[in-house]
Amino acid sequence: MSGVNKVILLGRLGGDPEVTTLKSGQVVAKFSLATSKSYKDKKGKKVDTTQWHNIVMWQPLAQVAEKYLSKGSLVYLEGELTSRSYDDQQGNKRWFTEIVAHELTMLGGNNKNEESQNSTTSEEPNTTPW
């Protein structure tokens, strides 16, 4: 039996995408995405919470992100949850969780190019680690 690993997010970019071209020529974009929700606590007071997500996009989505997205852009994306590890400066193993986006819909608001609003891009990413 196979499993399902799908993440759907609607939120705003926490900063401009950081775009890098690897030695292999692959382009990768990374950025943080904020998702928020509101609820009422036991006393009836409205509480707002924000979750931050680390997003990775491989070309051609990375090129779309570089061209059209900026801090505050509202986006809908679909992807998969991935984890990887690295050794820190003290030699301790650290784990990092991120979402590799496969689909992106720009919903407007604070995009670099307003013509990009309401456009959809989908592409299978190259999941080669950098």
C-alpha cells in the first residue's frame, strides 16, 4: 500500500524568494510562507495565530517565483512535505523540514508584476538535493 504526502497552503511570503543557480544549472527558490488563522478562546477573545513554513521550488517554478513573487505576495501552493538532515558546526545532527512545491497559483496582492495575478503554474520538480 502506498502513502499520500500532500500539502496545501494559502498564505503570504515572509520575504523575497532567495533564488540560486546550482553548478548543475538547476534553479532553486526558497522562501518562508505565513499561514494564519483566527479563533475565539475560552473567554470569547479573538486569537490570531501564524505558522511559518519553509518552501522550496525547483525550476521552472523557481524562475516564476523569482520573476513575480515578493514579500507579502499572496499564493496558493501544493507540494509535499520533506525532511533532510545536516551536521551543524558542533557536529550535531539537525533535521530540517520543508515543503517542496509542485503547483503555484498567484492570487494577487504585492506581486512584482501585477499581470501575474490569478495565474497558475504546475511542474514536476527535480528533487535533487543541493
